[in-house]
Amino acid sequence: MNTEDFQFFIRVADLGSISKAAKAENISVSVASQKIQRLEHNLQLRLLHRTTRRLSLTDEGRTLLEHGRIWIDDFLNLHQQLKKPVLSGTLRITTSATFGEKVLTPIIAQFSLLHPELKIYLDLSDQNLDLIQHSIDLAIRIGKLKNSSLIAKSLSPNQRLLCAAPAYLQKYGIPKNLSELAAHRCILQQHEHGLIDTWNFIDQHGKMQQLNVSGYFISNSGEGIRQASLSGLGISNHSIWHVADDLKSGKLVQVLPDHQVEPTTIYAVFPHRKFIPPKTHLFLEYLLGYFQQHYLWYKN
């Protein structure tokens, strides 16, 4: 039985007229009549007595209306619940410690409140875990990805900028161009693939410029670099989400704002392309929506 036809039958019975029900549904009277005829044909029952002046319910029509109204409400409520499946099991996520603490944990908390039956395990590590070996459903990674059999989906460009503490700039001066920046004490990051001592910029023509930098503080931790910058140890290169609060409070000051630092990308990484579990798929949708609504650095 077509549930839409049955709902229309209820509307006809309530209004006492096929033409009034057709007008309420914004359909033609001929289409409305076809709905009633189709319902009667499927049920093998006559539901309405129709004359040129009057429309009334048959005994079968009255019985169907009385019991069917409750049934259709229950059915539609059940259908709505099925469209929003109850998530269960465990969703295992990994990301860097800094991104996890600053950005991802609040998002996961809100998502978890919507799905209280779902267990969530969050691994915060600056080392890229083997997703298959550690049974990870989803990794959030930033920057260039290594070639692998894993599947990566771009979530958002990751805008970056240069900044330093006011005390550092007062002591060493504010660089006015890239040449002067090269002579400053910069805070460098050590990745698993090596030391990042080249910073990339995008010029006004969209071309990339590379600058070799040096300094006296190196860390493999993004948060360690932020703390060093706050302490006045040099100029650092950061994702906007990491230092937005420090810039707003004045603890850090943007350096060379007219020079665009080359952005990286925030990725979601999966073990397999096919058969992505509903828990993973729904979390990704929620993550994208959260970026768009709550984070000014989100640009896609």
C-alpha cells in the first residue's frame, strides 16, 4: 500500500471533499481522484461513496480511518527513527595531540551527546599510527600525506600564518619582508620525515616562494612550538586554529600579514574505500558541518 495515498485518504475524510483535499495538497482534482482509486484498488475495498453533490465514507472506509490513522502515525514515526539509526559499538579516532585538544575533542563531545550509545576512543599522538594494525576507524591528519593504500578525503584547507610574542618583536624588531625574516630567530618543527627549515609563501601572482629559515629552538610538538613562541623565543609558523585565541588576546602578534603562508590541508583518512561504517560516515558529516558553522578558519 502506498502510504502517501493513505495519508491523502485521511485528508479527504477530514475535509469531506476530494477537491478541497487536492487544493490543500496543491495537486489537480484528477490526480487526487487517481490516488483514491489506486488506494481502493490496492486494498480491494470501496472506501468512499461519491456523487456529484456529496461524498461519504463507506463502512470499510470508516473502519480504516479509525484504526489506520493511529497506524500511519506510528509508521511515520518509526520511519523517521530508522532514518536516524542508533549508533553503537566503538568509533576509534586518531589525530595529533594539538589538533585533538584544541579542535577535535569539543566536536567529539557534542557528537557523543547526540549518540549516547556509541563509545568513542580518541588517540592523541603526533605519530601517525597504522590504522589497520591499531583498528582505527578514522584519522584526522594535517599536511602532506604519504603515498599509501589508505583513503584520504579533504575536509578543509588549513590556513597558516607567522606570529611572535610582543616581547620578541620589541627586542629583535619586526621583519618588513622575507629577506629580513630570513635573518630572524625562527622556531622550527621536527617531523618524522625531517626538519622543516623551509617556509613556503604564495605571492600576489599565485606562485610559491621558498625561504630558508633558522633558529635556536626546535620541537616535534606543535604545542611545544606555540609555548616557545609565547615565551619570546622567536617567530613561529602556525595553523590559524592553533593560535587564534593568542592573537585575539594579544599574547601573539601576526608577522608579515601581507605575505600569505602556503596553506596545508586537513584530511580524514580511512583504512578502506568501501563499506564505511555508518558511525564513521555520520561523524564525518557532523565534523564538516561543525567546521562550517563554528570556525572562521574553515574555507572550502
